[in-house]
Amino acid sequence: MEFFNKLGKKASEAYQATKEKASDISEEIKIKNKINNLEEKVYEIYAEIGEKVYNEIKDGKDVSKEEISGKCEEISSKKDEMSRLHAQLLTLKKMKKCVNCGEKLDIDAEFCSKCGTKQPKTENVEVQENPEEGTKDAEVIEINDVEENKKDSNEENK
Ligand SMILES: [Zn+2]
């Protein structure tokens, strides 16, 4: 019975943590909006480049590289901004991407669960300003562990 009480307690703690995540979720929406806006702008620039190239080719001119490369730089800087925002989004969800294959991993993961690549320390990621929250997350993760242990012990006992 103690096991179930423990599980119930963990679940309510998880619920509490979820409630506290509400502000994170609105932050998440803000970041996603920013990413969407940037993506739209990138496609607008792609279209501008396409139109320029089309017109110049149509008129039998050489495509002027200077004009196009300026637009390309704009796209690159927007893409940089987008990947920065994507990283922020993952940090918000206490996640990170594998440096090798891009698999989404827990922020504390030392190795990739997919390709096994050792992950660099994530000290530069600003996330641990609230140590209490970190503790709760660790307990939430434990729920899965408990369930796995339950399965394991059942198999052993039978
Ligand atoms: Zn990987």
C-alpha cells in the first residue's frame, strides 16, 4: 500500500509542478510566435530573391550577386535568431538537443539516448535560477522510474 501512497504523492507533486509551469507555457507561446514571425520574414525574403532573379534573367541580365547576397545575409541572421529561440524553447521545457544527431534530450542528460554521443556541460544555458523547481522536476521524472521498477519487480517475483 505504501507504494501507491507514494505514487499518489508523486502524482500530486507533478500536478503542482504543472500548475507552476503555466507561466512557462505563455513564455513558450511568445517564443513560438517570434519563431513563426521570423519564418514568415525568411520566406518573404526568399520570394524577393526569387523575383529579382526571375526579372533579371527574363530581361537577359546577369543576376547581381551583391543584391542577392545582402538578402542572403538577412536570411542567415534571421535563421540564427530562430535557432537561438528554438534553443530557448528547449531550455524552457528542460530539454536540449543532442550535439550530434539533434535528438531531444533531458537537459541533464550526459549521453544521447539515440546515438550515445557524450553531451557537453550545459552551464551556459540559463535555467537553474530556481533550485526548488529543479528538485520537483527530478521527482516528476521519478514517477517513470517507479513504474519501471514495478514492472521489473513483478517479473522477478513471478
Ligand atoms: Zn544523438
